[in-house]
Amino acid sequence: MTYGAIALGSELILNPGSDYGKEFTREEIAGILDGSIWRSNQFTVEKATKVLLGQPARYPQVLVEALSRLFAGKKEVQAAYLAHFFNPAAGDKPHTLIGIEATGNWDRLVAEAGMVAANVDVPDPPVDFLRMTGKAGVEDYFHKSCKPFYSKGRKKWFGMF
């Protein structure tokens, strides 16, 4: 019997009793074993789309702090921004959007960030991630209207203070 077979269908706790413990649900364990936990859903905008952007009324401080800790350990992340995003044409409710300036393996980075986001309380879920590539559009909002909540080389995490 393999370790995977033992873990499948179980709920597990990593570092129980620790400040940095993590409870894994049955679904997360299955996703780790079959690799699906690392896959992200991607959406590509094919044509000009009008969206609404702003800062959230209920700032997700816990999310910002958790992502800042993750990004601090990732040399490929230069900065990260937060916005409240709404695309009226999509029919989805307004939610949290994180713009990330990063190099390297985007899929791996966003999978890790997604796991962090899935395990903290977010006032306006879900959390979407945008790779900032230097093109206009939503990135203009981040650069012109926001301070990054995380920036490489800064010792302080940015939030509502």
C-alpha cells in the first residue's frame, strides 16, 4: 500500500498545534495526489471589455498578510496589488483581484497563491490572480491608482494602514 492510498479519503493536519499548521480537506488531499491542486482556471480576454475596478469596502487584511508572507519567500515576485473587480458582462458577482508582477513559473506561483487564498477568510470571494505583463488595461488602474500591498525589498506589508 502506498502513502497516497493511505491518505486518499482522509483529512490530515500538517504541523498540528503549531502557529503554522494546516488542515487538508479530503478534496485537497485528492487534488494533491492527482495533481489537480496545481492547475488553475485561466481566462483570456479576447476583445476590449469594460470592467469596474476600485478598492474594496471590506479590505481583506488577512489575505494581504498571508500573500505577503508567501511572496516574501518568492524571488520572482516583484510587487502585488489588490482591487475589487466586477465584469458586468460575465454575470459573476464583484470579487477580489490580485495583480502580480512576477517572472518565472506563473502556473506554480498562482497555484501556491490560490492555496493561500483558499485557506483564509476573504470578504469578497473568489480571489482571481492577474499576471501583470506591462500591457495597458487593468494594469493601468493598479499602477496609477494603487500602492502595492507587497513590494520586493520593502520590510513592511501594505494594507489599509
